[in-house]
Amino acid sequence: MENFYLKEETYRIIGICMEVHKILGKGHSEKVYGDALEYEFQKNEIPYSREVKYNIEYKEIILPTYYYADFVVFEEIILELKAIKELTSSEVKQTLNYLAASKNKIGLLANFGEDSLKHKRIIL
């Protein structure tokens, strides 16, 4: 089996996302899934922050525009939620931008909008 950084933590997050999708199914907004995930993170004593703001640096300034990551889990993994028909390269690029702004290395992109949970592990 492949060995990679934050493997166990990543699997725990994906498992919780699968549990949420199994119970709620598709068709809800991202906020609903986020609320359910927040409950599960608390119940499972998983450290997380929600709606984390990241500034964007450009040369020697901070731009007035910023990003909000849906969750930062285990202080290092950005979890970006979607509730769309299917994931595209745009969502992957968005997560990569969040990783660059946050200086984190691991991102998870979870789509609750399909018949079964779809997820991607993204490494910067």
C-alpha cells in the first residue's frame, strides 16, 4: 500500500465524508454538508477550523482579495466541499490556489453532488 504524508488523517476525513454522504445523499447545499461534517468532526474529536481566511501575497503586498477554505482539518489538510454534478479542473485549481495561499501541502476535494461521494487528494 502506498505511503504518503498524513495518510491516516486523510483516510479519516474521507471516511467521515462518506458517512455524511451515505446519510444525506446528494441534493443538498455545501453548507448542509459542512454542518454535518462539523458535527462529525466534533463527535470524533478531530481538530478542525471552518471558513478559514487566507490572504494572497503578491510581491511585497497583501492583495485585498482573499480565499476562504471550507475546512482546515488536523491543522494541515484543506478540505474543500462541493455539491455539483461532477468535479472539473476548475475545482482542482481552486483547491491548489487555497494550498498555495495557506502554505499547506495537502488538500482534499469532496463532491457530495453525485450518486456516491467523489473525492480527490491534491498535493502542492
